Amino acid sequence: MWPRVNGLRSMELGTPGAMRAELNALALAGRKTATTGLLADYAEEAEGLEYPGERLALIDDDGRLVGVIEITGVEVKPFAEVTWEHARAEGEGDASLEEWRAGHRGYWERLGARVEERTPVVCLAFRLAGGP
């Protein structure tokens, strides 16, 4: 199960360290309004999908609340069907959908998950809903 903070499910962007700090900063600045995860992680963690209107605690490496985000959209689709609109909304500076796909595939493979064209992913859209 994912940690709970102030009664909210938590959102941990990226991996601990510099990546999480950068992604949190992008979200807090309103430049990151989407993220993508592997559907398999939800089953592994015994978590249900987020839903529009749900608020999540955005947390840092130490589990401290850094902000609150509100989910505005949820889509489950094959990795190959993620759109450029969604990828661009992740705010990470990718110049193309191909660059986004290569970066995400490499990220998940470094974590031990093989990602193929048909691998189901969860595309979340969100907005910043408040600070700590």
C-alpha cells in the first residue's frame, strides 16, 4: 500500500533523490500536470486507480507533504497509445513523443520492468490544489 499523509493517498514522483526533487518542483510550479505509471504497480501495491476529483499528497523523499494535487483525468492504455499531449503535460522537457517513450521505457527498465508497446500504463492528469 502507498503511504497516507493527512488522510490522503500519497503521490511519489520518480525515484528518490534529485529526480523526485526536480519532478516535485515542476509540479509545484504548475509546469508538470501529468504523470504516467505502470498498471502492474497498482496490483503489486494493492491500490485502486486514482479518480477525477481525488486529492493526493505530493511527498518528498522523507514522506513529508510538499503539496496537494487533484486528479483531473485518468486513462489506462497501452504504452504505445500514450499521446504527445499527455507526454508534453508531464513537463519534463521532452522534445518529441519518441524522446518521451525512450526516456520512460529506460526509466522503468532500470527499475526492473520490461515495457513493450502493449504494456498497460496509467496516464494521470492533475492540477496543483494546495501547499502543505
